[in-house]
Amino acid sequence: MRKFKVIDQYKLKNFMIEMFLALGFNKKHARIESEVLLWANLRGIDSHGVRRLPLYESWVNEGEMRPNAKIKILRESAATTLIDADKALGPVAMDFLMRIVIQKAKNVGVSWGVIRNNTHEGAFGYYVSEITNHGMVGIASAGGMPNMAMYGGASAGLSNSPFAIGVPNEDDFPLVLDMATSVVAGGKIDAARETGSMISSEWALDSKGQPTKDPFQAQTYLPFGGAKGSGLALMLNIMTSLLANNPLLAPVILGKEKKHPAQHNSFIAALDIEAFLSFEDYKQNINSLVDALRRTRPSKGFDGIMLPGEPEIRIKQDREEKGVPLPEQVFENLKTMAIRLGVDINLIE
């Protein structure tokens, strides 16, 4: 039976802030990063939550995640922005660009921003959800190192790019599609290693290009939906890394250049709904659609229809009340890291 340590959300956030401060980040950046990680943990997206801290520490020590990064705007127009993150914390660069994109979308109706030299951004649902709070549609994605096979391939050729779309909704939560282009996000395979669980043979290939159920043998992710997931991942990598003029796939596949797995390029976009119709009309339309979908007949084994983002909201409501469960191995990893950095582990004991 798996053992868990349940931590109050506020204690967990304060602990994460102290950990990032100990790594050399300023309080503003530590708060932004901790907010994004907690957002994921509260919604049951534990693969993108606090368990990432030891990995981030290693990247800081290797110089691939910089506490003193200088984010710069390289090019911009009335609707577009290109920035260089200088290997900042991924959420810090995303937050910086998100605010610019939202303002430009208010001005001209739509805005698209691209980030080069970014690091792990966390759960992309966070950013598109924030954009919906401004009466806009949010879209975001990233491209990284080759870690997923093309459809029909037996070795890594693509990055399993995340892809998120968020739209405002009259219920208590926005509709948010947040998915990896692999069958599951890589963090879920990492989580299986931590909990001693086996994985589905449809998730990944081993070093010989064969399907595996052993998370420790998993080396290459498989795309969701076969050719569809593979094609979507390819396009997202083009829209991130190639538009950022920072290719990450071809140089590694061809053996021309070594790239660190921390390296990412990202995009974030916002579409102002009122550029097309009044927000009141939109609310009527979305309410009608949601009501109609909830009236459709559920399939056998299902109690009813769930909308994108709804399962996570139900988990959030439970964890806000009861706390965030951390697998024993994750808690021990955090405890070891805290001792190493001189952070009081009693903050979450």
C-alpha cells in the first residue's frame, strides 16, 4: 500500500517559496514559480507540482536555470512579441510574456508571443486559465528536446509538446484543455517510478524501441492518437522552437549539437472575445452549449458528462479542504533537499 504525507496548501506554498529563495531566486520569482506548482498539485496534476524541485535544483547547479536571468524583448509589433528568457524559471518568463500578450490583445484584439531559451514552464493550464479571467481565449504550448517517437518510429524525433486552450465559462471554472502530445505527460512516468507503479505498454518504448511496462526502462514516449498526435507535436515544435530561431530537434537528432533537457521554447496567445461579439452574447452562447452538453446521455459506466478542466476542479475542492497528498518518496526527496539547502523541513512536517 502506498504511503502519502498530506500537506496543507498554504504550508506547501510557503515551503516552496523558501526553497526557491535558498536556491538564489528573488521573492517575486519564487512566489510566481511556487504559485504555478501549487496550482498543479491542487488539481491533481502532481507530475507538474512540488515533486519537480530536486530536478530544478540540479538545473540551477548546472547553470541551466538561472536565478539572475535577464529577460529581454527581442522583437515586437502591435500584436506580436519575441522574448529571450535567458534560462529564467519557466513560469517567470511565461508570466512576463502573458501580461504583455493580454495587454496587446486588449489593444488590437489578438496577440501572440514567443519565448526562446526558456526552461520548464509547469502546467500550461495555469496560463490559459489566467487569460480567461480577462474575457479572452488563451492558447499556449512549448517545444523541447527529442523525447517522443514520430508515428511509426522507434526512436525519439519529436518533443512531446504540451498544448493548452482555455475559454471563459459561466460556471465556477473556465473550460481548459491541457494535454501532452504523448499518450501521457513524462512527469506521470516519473511519478510511477516514485510510487513503484507499472505503466501501460502504450505509453513508452525502451532503449531497443520496444513497448515497456517498466517505468525505469521507458526512454521514448509514444504520441497520443498515432499519426494525429505525432503531427500535432511536429506543428507545435515548429511554432515554438523554429519561430524562436532556436531549433532543438534537428541539431540533436543529427548529432550536430548537444542540448540540455532543461531547454525549452514556448508560445502564448490571447484572443479578445469582444473583438468578435459582446461578452454578454458570448456568455449566453457558452451557457447554452454547456447546458446542452450536460443534457446528453452518458455512456455505460459514467455518471454524467464532464467538461474539460472539471475533474481537476473537483480535485481542487477536495485538496483545498483536506490538503495535498505527497507520495512518501516525494516527501523524502524534498526533506533531503531542504536539509541540503538549510530550509526548515518543519514548514511541512
